[in-house]
Amino acid sequence: MLFADRGEDADLGRRLACRSRLSVVTDVVEIAADGVRRRQPGAGFSLRDRAQLLLLARGVAEAKLPFVGKGERLETAALPAVSEQVQDLGSAASPASELALEEADLIVSAGNGVSNVPGFLALAEALGAAVGASRVAVDDGRFTRDKQVGATGKTVQASAYIALGISGAVQHLQGIKSCRHVIAVNLDAAAPMIKRADLSIIDDCQSFISAFEQLVRRERKEKQV
Ligand SMILES: Cc1cc2nc3c(=O)[nH]c(=O)nc-3n(C[C@H](O)[C@H](O)[C@H](O)COP(=O)(O)OP(=O)(O)OC[C@H]3O[C@@H](n4cnc5c(N)ncnc54)[C@H](O)[C@@H]3O)c2cc1C
């Protein structure tokens, strides 16, 4: 059985698993023949035996990967109401620049090639992504030290890491080795970051940033998300 791992329905699967004593795996990102792969806080991804109930967050799984099972539907007993002792305080949106890098699922990161910092921050805001930076971009004052990714900065484990104008020095790559997908924008097709990336765009990152921000805002408006 698949249940939501995040959002307002997140406790439904957990309550069913407790009540029916089902084995459960949370933070699932892939379902494969050899088991399920889950995000392991602080340690990338781990492989677990398949359980009776899997909790997935929206959008984390690769739709193209095969899902195991016959799609059978089971009737479930009505669940008790959420305890009155639980008080829902609602959710509050926090600015992208304040998201913790170590916990972020989507990071947009700036290197020396990013000269338009306000435009870059506007893109991060539109994407709802956490902000990262290379040491050069931090050293010259464009970003605060807590944004530095790499050997002497933060180690990150995002599902997607968008590297804008970052060469991909070994010290920087060390901080992103657990990232699942890397997208690089760079003028230099021979940059090490381009070799590390799953998707590369050889272009000026200033024009990419403004075009991508407009696209994201337009898509969000049309889809009302
Ligand atoms: C002991 C030690 C520890 C270090 N720790 C870290 C660390 O934790 N994190 C870290 O990041 N670095 C670290 N460094 C520094 C590291 O070696 C690199 O110097 C640094 O990562 C380079 O940053 P950068 O790629 O942003 O800048 P650059 O090396 O200047 O590269 C800029 C890149 O942007 C591209 N570019 C330029 N203009 C544009 C444009 N308009 N559009 C698109 N692309 C463009 C260029 O082609 C180039 O690839 C460390 C170094 C040492 C010695």
C-alpha cells in the first residue's frame, strides 16, 4: 500500500500501520525488485526490504521506474479521528534563502559565474529552492558563509542540485556527492561540473536565470501552485 509521506494526509498511513501492525518504510524514493530505496537522513539513500506499507512524498519517485504490484485495491477500516490532544498550528511559508541546506530537497547554487545576485535569489524564491554557493562566491561577499557548499562548507543531499556558474572544483564536488540529480549551467563545456552533471546547459547563466525564473512563475500561475 502506498500512502502520503508529507502534507495534511501524512499521518493516515502511519496510523493505519500502527493500528493494523503493518511493516512500514518512510521516505521512500524508489520501488525496485530488490527492495525499496529510502532517503536516509544524514547518509544519502539506503536499501530496505519491501514492507506492507510505503510512505512516499509527492514527486520524489521517478515515474519511469517500474512499480511492483498488481494495483489491487483493499478496503480499509474507518480510522479514528485525530486525537484532540494534537493541535494543528497550520503551516507558515518561509523564504527560500532561509531553508536549511542540509535538509533541502531542491538547491539552486551560485558560483563565480553568477553576477546578478538579486536575479539569482528571485529564481530561488520562484522555485522554492534553498540557496547554496561556492566558496569563491562566499569569499567575495556575495553570499554568507552558511551558504557555502563543499569540503569546508555544507554537505548536501538534495534530489536536485542546480549549479549555476560553478566550475566544479573537487572541494565543491565533495559537498554534493550524495545529490541525486545535478543540473549545471556553465559557459565552459569542459568544466568538471558539466562532467558531474546529469543535465548540462552551455549558456550564460544570467540569461538562463531570468528566462528560467519567468518560465517557473508562468507555469506556477497557469497551474496555480
Ligand atoms: C582547502 C580548500 C577547501 C575548499 N573548500 C571549498 C568548499 O567547501 N566549497 C567550494 O565551493 N570551494 C572550496 N574551495 C575552493 C575551490 O577549490 C574552488 O576555488 C571554488 O570552488 C571555485 O568556485 P567557482 O567554481 O564558483 O569559481 P571559478 O573557479 O571562478 O569558476 C567559475 C565558473 O563559472 C563559469 N562561468 C563564468 N561566467 C559565467 C557565465 N556568465 N555563465 C555561466 N558560467 C559562467 C566558468 O566557466 C567557471 O566554470 C576550497 C579550496 C581549498 C584549497
